[in-house]
Amino acid sequence: MLAGTVLDLPYQLPDPGADQLLAALDVEGKITRALQALGPVAGRDVALVGPSDGVLAGRLAAVEARVLPVAFEDGRLPLEDGSADVVAAAWRAFRGVEDAELAEADRVLRPGGRLLVLHDYGRDDISHLREATLPEYTSWSRRDGPFLRGGFKIRVVHCFWTWSTLEEAKAALACFGKRGEELAAALHRPRASWNVAVYHRWRGGETPDDVVPEVPVPVRGSRRLEGSVA
């Protein structure tokens, strides 16, 4: 592993590489649109379990969410009961489903509030930069996995890492060492596919009475249930 860390992302690389990576992430803004569709988050109180200068914080700020950065302290979130419309986390938080963490999210959420958790989904170019056996690429998105059993649904957002030129893409991916170089060599255009899973759960795990339940979309050739954002 390399020494540097890119904010709340699960990728480690030197600082110059971090700048190149952040500039390339989801330039179409698909993650922001998914957060708004599932929250919504614009103009609302969002308890962010993560850093105030992370990627997710930036996406929330782009739609003028009122972000409250927090961290679990002795298993609790330092917020009052019913103080947030949305609890959001990405990549480094809610790694799996723990009853105590869900209970804290439910306590902090207002009635009709939602918990949104972002993780890499895989089945894309970027997953080649990490271990194929990671739970986000295997068990987490399965019907019998911890999220779907824990009352979550999943929406897969089909994003990209996009650069101006193929040469720029190869230089940025080289920061990941051999895996990055191999991925760069396989690219025919200056972008790499990146699928992000948004696990979403209503407060208490129950859909409010005034909300039309979402219809899960079966993935062809898979037993997983998911929706997607183009």
C-alpha cells in the first residue's frame, strides 16, 4: 500500500496522485443526483459520518445540504434525537451492518428520515485496483448479505473516472502501482468505469405510509436486486 490517503475514499496514493484522482471522479455528477433522489438532501440537515473535507461532503455541499460532520464516539453519534433529515456515510464508515450503528442512525433521524451509505460495487474497471475478495465486491450486495438483510435497498450508480487525455489517465493510474499500470494499458479512451452502490434505508427500516415503495429491478444473470442511475 502507498502512504497517502485520499480523504474518505478507500484508495491510498501519494498527494499528487490524489489531486489527479479527485479531479477525475464522477465529473458527470451522478452520485450527487442519486443522493438527491434518495434523500433528498438539498437544503436539509444531513449528519455526515465522515470527514468534513471528504468527497461525500463535497457532493452534499454542491446541493446546499446543511452538513453536520460527526463520528461515532463510544458507539454513539454526538447529536440529539431527531436532529437530522438524513444520515450519510461513504466508503470508510458503516462497513457492514451493525445493530448498534443502525439504532444510532434511527435515533438521530427524524420521522421519514433516511440512511444513505456509499460503497464501491465492483463489476467495473476500478475494482481491478483492489482485492477481488473485498466484501463490497462479494457479499455486501447479495440478497442474503448484511445490507439487504438489514432493511436496506441498493441503487447502483454507473460512474466514471474521466481524464482529458489517455496519457493523463495513464499517469494518474500509475500511482496505484502495477495494478494501475495494467488497467491503464487496457484503456482505449481516457475514462474508467466505476460503479458505486448507494445502500439506502428508511428510519426504522420501514417505508413511510406516504411514500410509494420502490420496485426492485433484477440484474440480468444475477440473483441480486438493485436499481440503477444511468
